[in-house]
Amino acid sequence: MKLVLHNLTYHDCPVAVREKVTFTAEQRRAMLRQMHQSDQIGEGAVVQTCNRLEFYLYAKKSFDCRAFLLGLFAPHGAEAVETWKSHSREMAGMDVVRHLFEVAAGLDSQMIGENQILAQVKAAYTESLESRMSRLIFHRLFHNAFRVGKAVRTRTQINCGAVSIGLAAVELAKEKADLASSRVMIVGAGENAELVAHYLSKAGVCGLVIANRDIDKAKAMAKQFTRAEAAGLSDVVSRLSDVDVVISSTASPEPILTRAAVEWSLAGRTRPLLMVDIAVPRDIDPAIGQLDCVDLYNIDDLDGQIAANREKRSNEIPKAQAIVEEFVTAFSQWYESLDLVPVISRLTRMGLELARAEARRYAGDFGDAGGEKLQAFAESLVKKILHGPISFIKNGGGEPSAEQLQAIDLVNKMFIERSQDVFKEVD
């Protein structure tokens, strides 16, 4: 079996590419169900954020994972297939483990040390569990990733202060506009949007308009802040004339604002309108940025804020990477312990050594000839006792199943890891 990762991230794919392969939770679950139906894939998980789409697979060595994933994309159109085919990357083995641990630690994020990514990795693991696609390997892999994320955030200052894409958007807005005299409209009422509202409130914004498809959710969020009011999503266009800044962060698969919809509302406007779109797929039609009064930025335009964040945390990055390596080493040792041949060899050797030690212990009671027979008896008994477990984990010599891997892990825990204690008792 092999552990592989196929992914597409912000490192080499702009938002215009990433938004072409963004899926809903139900679409991801459908993909996981297809993985479950394949007898070539033992375990699988899909991690999706605004900056990455990643498929983690534990599959048979001969299986063509890339071709399988392209098949998953086929129902979503030729553009999605071509995007994935052209831009996705692959890694295998401990490189996959290291990458996931760095993701969970916030080291692979645009905003180094941000906390949201850990919750997003946990959500991906939950989706995998619900689809019955996480077993022994992924249970261990993802729970270790969670521990890495916690360890990095408690043993370093990597996430000191406020760290998020929402903060980066507000910092950009502070550079481009006088927030103390500006009214800002936030489109969306999810976690990112709420963070943006908090940061704007701390920055002393003149007023807030929170627009959302669910007006009750917008009203509930508006109540948390002074000088804030709620609006429906259908009111966004008509309210553009009342605001100076728009920050948008929804989960809509289609643009919330198109040029055709807003052009009439902005006709004749002389004061500038700053628009910051941190959604993936984008909420704001890029063509709106061509209007004279509009200054439009998307998530890939936050370079200045991201560079400042990295500089601020540069001293903590090596410390965090050292913690990641600790966990990678530990996981690698456990993963290698599941190798079938060494486990059988160690189990057999341990059993025979224990048999011989016990035979020597009582040999004096049987004389020279009897001692040899006692040892032969002890060795024969051990071999017969071990025959069943060894036959089960070998199972014809093919690639081990999930049940066999669990058995190997159990053998390691019950016998091999405790072998020194057993021999001490014998001594």
C-alpha cells in the first residue's frame, strides 16, 4: 500500500484557477463515496479551503491515483478536469505526512500561524469518518496532525496576535481608506465575515452594513457591534451607494456581484469604492474592477499583509518546523512498524527466545537429555501458538487489508513493544 497526496494550492495557482475546482460539502462526500466503492483505495480524505484542494489517499501500490481523481472531476465539466490535470501536484510517503502536519500547524498557510486551518483539517477528517474512509492509517495520521497543530501553537509564538485572511483584508482596507470616516459593507455572515467585522470594529470603522442571504443571521451578527445594521443579499447592489468599502466572504459558487448588476448603481459615482474579495470562488466579478470608481482586490492581492505577517513570525518558523519533524519521525517509526515481514520475524524471534529462556530456566530439573527435549517442546509450542496470528496477518502474501494492519499494530503493542518487559520477568 502507498500513502499519496494530490493537491492544488495557492503556492502556484492563482484564485482564478483555484475557483474552478471548488466543491460543496455534498460534492466532496460524493467523491468520498466513490473512493469507498473502489477496492483499490483503503482510506481517503479531502481537505478544501480557500487556498487548497487536497486529496489524501492510502491505496494499493499499483493503483493509478491520478487517473482515478481525474475520473472524480469528470462530472464537474471539462474545465475542472483540465484545471486539475494541468495544475495538480503529487507527493508520497513521509512527504505527505510532513505536508499535512505543516498544514495543520499553519506553516503552509498564506497567513503563517492562522488558526482556522486546524478546524478545516478536523472538518475534512470528520467528512472522511462519516464516509467510512478513515481507518487505522488515517486515524493515526490525522490525530497526529491535530497534536502537531496544538503543540506548535502552545510551544511557539507562531500565532501570537490576530492572524487570518480576514485580518489581512482589513489591514489592506486601512492602507487604502480612512476607516474612521468610512462605512463598510461586509457580504457574508460566516466565520471569516465575523472575524472581519471584529477587526473593523477594533479599527474604529464609522459604520457597518452586514449583508447575508439569511437576514436573521445578518441581524444576529450586527447586534454584536455598535453602528452596525443588517441587510439582505438582494439589497447589496442598492446599498453600494451608501458605503465606501466592501469586503466579501461568502461560500457562493457563483459571483454575488456582477458588472451588469452594479454598473447602473455606480454610474456617476465620483468618490472611490474599495472592494476586497476574499472568497473562493470569487464573490465579485473581476470586470467590476474595470469601472473608474472601483479599486478591486482579491485574496491573491494581499501580498503586503502576508509578507508583514511572515516577517513578524520568522523567528518562530524554525521552532515550529522542528516540532513538525519530531512528529514526522514518530509517525514514520510507527508506520514502518506495520511492515509485514519484519513484524513476523520479530514476533517469531521473540517467541523462540522466550521459549529457550524458559527451557534453560527449568533444564536442571530434567537432566542433559531432558533439557534438550524441553527446549524442543517449548519451541514447538511457541510455533504452534504463533501459527494462527502469523497466518492471519500474512493472508497469502498480498497487500495487507485494514484488518490485517490493525492486527499488525496490535501485535506490535501487545508483544513486540513489551518484549523487554517480558524478558525482565523471565530473568
